[in-house]
Amino acid sequence: MPDTLTKRRPPVDPALTRPADPAPFDLVLFLWARRKLIIGITLFGLVAGVAAAYLITPLYRSEVILFPAITNSVSKALLTEQSTGRDDILALGDEEDSEQLLQMLHSDIVRDRVAARFNLLEVYRIKPESKHRNTELREAYKDHIKFEHTKFSSVRVEVNDPDPQRASDIANFIADQVDSVWKDMANERAEKGLNIVRDKVAQLEQDIVVWQDSMRVLRDLGVHDYHTQTERYNEYLGAAIVKGDQRAVKEFEERFKVLAKYGGAYVTLQDRLFNETKRLSIMRMKLEQAQADFESDLPHKFVVNRAQPADKKSYPIRWLVVAMSGISAFLLALLLIVVQENVNKVRESHVR
């Protein structure tokens, strides 16, 4: 009988024996419950952003646009007959010339001249007695003065400074220093080249004077033009022999002895004097070119526009500072809530 009752018992629904599902997670309610913390931190960030926006020293931006010149040698551009595509003094440089111009602008010489001219140690509030003043000046210089290569193969000089007039003055001063620094660098080689050519010209002129004196001595001895004299003496000697004029024959034989004795030296001196005179002409032309390169003040860049004092600050953008501060504070609040919840879960697991 008990077995029969057991068999007739209705089956139990498995769904009734399973534990109840946890309530679904609602992010909105989760954040709403912690709204005071979120709003408080966000408001604090906004207030801090407003304070920072008004406490940050404003900077004014000025810029100069430069194009490099395609040639740097005035002698090749103006004083030689043979010219190439890179000898036009009015042509703009290519990308390679722009890279060279950028390298010049990044040089320590330009930075040191700018720092000395505008007393950047004081402007950037760097202590002169500091051991690391040069490093600090270099970093501050990079932060406030930038050089950029544009897609048009030009170079942009950008200066940010608290004083708008000083910003434009620094930008224009840097543009002017390109020619000064380039000339100083080039003149170091140009002066040495000029001295070498000048010495060679002076030595050649001295040698030519000596050879001309030697030719004058040979002319006094009777050798005026070896080849012409030999030809004429042969004609006259033949005519004298035909006429039977022994006195004339004897005289021409004496003259032939002089030509035979000094003719070789005359020919050698004549050929050498001709070659060295031609060489002197070439060297004098090179001396003229070297002199022109040394004395040249041909600009090495084209200035598209010079810097002007800005009438509006470029940094900071106050609304952007406030917005970024508020967003950062909001994200920080969310991060703190996540950390807090994870800490609470860890504690509950240890208590169990």
C-alpha cells in the first residue's frame, strides 16, 4: 500500500527547486545612489579648472614663415658663364634646403644669441646660479619656441611668450639670425679659400716677373723670337750663299751660334710663360669669385611674412581647461566608486 501511494505522487517541478535569480544590475540606479560623491568631485574639478584657467600665465603666439634660398654662392650664381638650375638667386629651395634651414635654426648659436638678446633666463624664471641652468634654459626654449617644416617646403618659426611684443621680436630676431649665422659659418671656409687663392696668385705673379726678366736678358743677347728668327736667317743665309757674300754668310753663322746657344732656353721660357700667364688669368678669376663669396651678404632665405604682435592670447583656452578639469574629475569619481565597490566585495568575501 505505501508503495502504491508513493508511485501515485505527482512529480515536482524542477523550476521550483532552483534558487531565485539575483536582481538585474541597474547602472543608473547604482550611480544615482552615489550622486553626491560624483557631483561633489566633479564640482571640485570644475572649480579647480576655473582657478587654473585664470592662474596660468597667458601666452601670445607670433610666427614667421621662411623659404630657403636655392643657392648660397653668389660667385656661382652671378660671376660664372656656366649656370645650372641651382644657380638662380631668385629660386626657392627644395625639401633638402628646408632641412638645412631647420638644422640652422636648431643650432646652439641661434639659441644662445636669442637667450642673450632677450635675457631668457629672467623671462623663464631660471636662476643664473643654478647648476642646471643650461638644461633648464634648453627645455624652456623648446617649450616656447618651435620650428616646423611645412608641406610647402617652407619653415615656420613659432614663438609663444607672455609678452606679445617680445614674442614677435624673438620670431623676427631668429629669422634675421639665419643669415648672420650662415655667413659666419661660411666665411670661416671662404676666408681660408680666399687666402689660398690670393697666395697662389701672388706667387704666380712673382714667377712671371722672373721669367719675363729672363726673356729680356735673352732678347738683349739677340734672341727675340726663335722660330721666326730661324726661318728668316735661313732665307737670308741662302740668299747670301747664292750671291757669294762671304761677309753676310759669316755674320749669319754667328747669329745662328747665338740662336743655337740660347734658343732652347728661350723656347722653354716662352712656352712656360704662355702657360703660366694663362693659368694666372684663371687664378685671378677664381680670386675674384672667392672675394665675392667672402664679401657677399646675399640672403639665405625668403621671408614670406614677418611676425606681428598678437592681440589675443593663444594659451590657455579657458573653456577647454575648465571642460577638461570637469571631465577628469567626473572620471576620477567613477574610478573611486569602482575601487570602493571592489574593496567592499573583498571584505565581504573574507567575512564569510
